[in-house]
Amino acid sequence: MLLAPPRRSPPRESVVPMINVVFLLLVFFLMTSQIAPPDPVEVAPPISVGGAPVDHGTRLFVGADGVARLDGISGDAALAALAARDPAAGPVILAADAEVPAATIARLMAQLAGLGLARVEMSVQP
């Protein structure tokens, strides 16, 4: 009985060279592409606390009318009371309404700096 030799299947093409080429192209495009345009100025942004509520320090509230309030005192008297507090009490936490103009906040920050308050944190919503 004569049997034909079994047919060998043709050798499969290796896909390893194609994978190498794809990865080389990927590395090339990642190295040469620019994801976002560069910033016009180098800045060091503040570090986020990770959403944890800040419960230390003295809270200075600024309502939509732009008036600063501290412990029932408002206006310049609140700023004077803030300047008289113990510096070891922690930072000043500025809790301003979203409707307060940025110019008002900037003017208040300048007043706080003039009072010698070096550390002021801004309270925001996540």
C-alpha cells in the first residue's frame, strides 16, 4: 500500500518583524510630535491638595457685594481684626463668592499683603 507523504503546511510568516516596525514607528511619532503648544512663559502652578477640605486657618468671607467678613465683623474692621490675629493660627483662607469680580479679589489680596499676611489660600469648589 502506497501512501502519499503527508503534505506539509507552508511555514507561517512571522509577525515579529511587523510588530517591531510598528513599535519603531510609534516611538518615532511620539518623540517627534508635539501634543500641545508650549506655554509662552514657564510657570510653576500651585499644588492641589487633592480635594480634601481645608479646615485649618482663619476664613475670610467675601460676599457677592465684595465686602470682606470675619467673625461677624465686616469691611476694614474685619481686615484690622485679621491683622491682629496670631500668625501661628495658620493661613488665611479666602472664601469668595463666584460673582465677585477678579479686580475686587486682587485689591483684597494686595490689602492682605500690605497687612503682612504672607500666606493666603483661596477656597474653591472642585
